[in-house]
Amino acid sequence: MGHQHVGFGQWAERYDDGVQGRVARWFYRAVLTTDVPAGCRVLDVGCGTGRLLSLLAERGAVGSGVEIAPEMVAVARRANPQMDIRQGTAEDLPFADATSDLVVTCLAYHHLDAPERFLAEAARVLVPQGRLVVAEPRLGLLRRPLNALFRAHDHVERFGSLAEIRGDLERSGFTLVRTRARGVTGLVEVRRP
């Protein structure tokens, strides 16, 4: 994730109770429609404050996370002391090969400097037939002007349509399981071959 994400740390202590946290909860609900059997080893990439990890643990998942902002990592570790939460990037995941049954990224895919590197890393840490879930905003007609605005201010954010995200995942060798579109939330779930 890029240089602009250092600023996320300033919101770490109040993120969950603020506007961003309330919006994030819509996307957490989308992720929670995914089958997460008890004992499922889940890696949350861009885990922020660890709130989604807490919700997945309530369903019996064994969670771990990676987050670029050290302040967010500290909050996530306090909220989930039993979990392995590390500072790092999506493009260089600090976890061993084939250690996750499910990788999730919620509201982080559009921040990636190199999505193809993240997808290679996700495939590396997933077990054979493991699943990857990407939850992102569906912005409709706002997507193109927002992308242009971010480019004009030297940010890497790229909001993709569900079809574009699905295309990224399939080109990286993943097999589509499902897409889900509801309101402003979109979700693509794929399986590692």
C-alpha cells in the first residue's frame, strides 16, 4: 500500500466510532456473508483496527492480520490479543506459504500500489483451494471522476468496478466463486486453484 496511507494512523483510536468505521461496517457485513467454518484460518489484509477480525472470530475463525499503519496495528492488537497481527504491506505479506484458508481484504484493494503483487502474495499464503474475498465500494458513475481526482493529486487509489476486480483476480489465476452487489457494497470471492 502506498505512501498516502501513513495518514490512516491518525484516526486509529477513533476510527471504529467515526464515519469511516460506520461505513466500514456495511462492508464487514458483506464479508460476513462468506462461508467461514469454525477453525477457518483467516488473514485480513489491511485489517485496520481489527474489527472485522473480531467479527470473524465470533464465528469461530482463527484470525491473523496485516496492516501498514503502526497505530492501527496497536489498536488491532489490543482488540484481538489472541491473534497474530503484524505491520506490513499487502504486496509483501509477512506470513508463510499455505498458512491461510481464507484471505480477506475489505476497503483496501483500491489503495494498492501493485494489485498484481498482492494477488500473487494472496495465492502464496493460501492453501490449495483456499479462498480470497475482496470487498470494495460500488461507486457507479462517481468512480471515474473520483479516480481522476485521485490521480490529479498523485494518489494511487483506483476504484474498480466489480467486473474489473473480477478480471484482475481471474487473470492472476483465481477461479470465480461468486460476486455480490448490494447498495454501495461489492464483493468478489474467488478460489485458488
